[in-house]
Amino acid sequence: MGFNLAILISGRGSNMLNIVNACDNKTLSSKVKIIISNNKNSSGLSKVKKKGIKTKIIDENKINKFEKKLSEILIKEKVNFICLAGFMRILSQEFLHNWKRKIINIHPSILPSFRGLNAVKKAIEKKVKYTGCTIHYVDKGVDTGEIIDQRIVKILKTDDEEKLAKKILKEEHILYIKVIETLEKEYNNGKDR
Ligand code: GRF
């Protein structure tokens, strides 16, 4: 038995779609209950509507109002685990406290390097030889939560930001599924804290 998942996005939603597909084809035993976006122009939403998955836009500037609506939806949908995938809002400490170790995020760098925005660009600018992606639990900081797993990508001299971002994204898709699979097993073994 897997999780009842909510996936929160703000943009194109390739990680989200990848998780949805992995649940559909039973690679994962979780069920995607709802996709929520804070951005009404998020192109990811239309990609899953056809699949019959519920989507919701929460268009609220004030974080307390946003989180109130979010919490109502999560309760209604019986969600017990949240995946952030390109979700561009900072959640409050209070909200995170209620979902301790139940929210994970993916970031396109080997954390703790290159937190925050433009992580791929920063890696190129710093001329590091390797970068990659990280999945971590979400805490009150920006990309500071406990690291769950990472995948490495070698930076080639010929890589520009676009090429490198593409290579990292490919690894992100592999990593997200692997991590959820591992967490599902922990959950089933009652190791869930
Ligand atoms: C990914 O690079 C992810 O690491 C970052 O935002 C991007 C989202 O891409 N947090 P997508 O919306 O999943 O395609």
C-alpha cells in the first residue's frame, strides 16, 4: 500500500507527470489524489486533466489564506504525503510542522550547494565539474531540509544552462520515483515517523 499523494506545482510539471505515470503503471503503489498549483497559468495542469486526475488552482497571495485552502483540500482528498515538484512558494513553519516528514521537494543541484533559484546557472558559473539533483524533506529554510537521496551529473565543457538542465531533469525523473518507492517501503514497514 502506498501513499495518497498530492503533488504541488507552479509550472510545466514534468516531474509531476512522471510521478502520475509511475502510479498509473504501478511502478509505485501510491495514488495521486490531486495536483495543486498556485499558478493558474501552470502548463502542467492541462497535461493531467486528460488523465482524469483532479486538479486545483489556489490563487491566493496571502500565505495563511493559501494554506487554509490547501489544508482543506488535503483533508478532503485524504492526502497523507505531499510531493513538491517545481512549486515556487515558501510554506509557513506552522503548515510544515503539521506535515513533518510528509513533504518532500526536488532541487536541481547537489545540496547543500546552490540552494534557491537558478541552481543550474550557478553550477555553471562556479565551474564545478559535477552537479545533479537532490530530494529532501521540506523544512522552514529554502532547500535546507534533511537530504533523502541525490543523483550526480557530470558537467561537460560543451554544456550550457539549457543542456545541463535537460540532463539534470532526466535524473530528477529517475530519482523522484526511486525515492517515493523507498518511502513507500518504509511506510509499509511501519518505520514511518
Ligand atoms: C525542476 O528542475 C525541479 O528540480 C525544480 O523545478 C523544476 C521543475 O520542473 N524544483 P518540472 O515542473 O517538474 O518540469
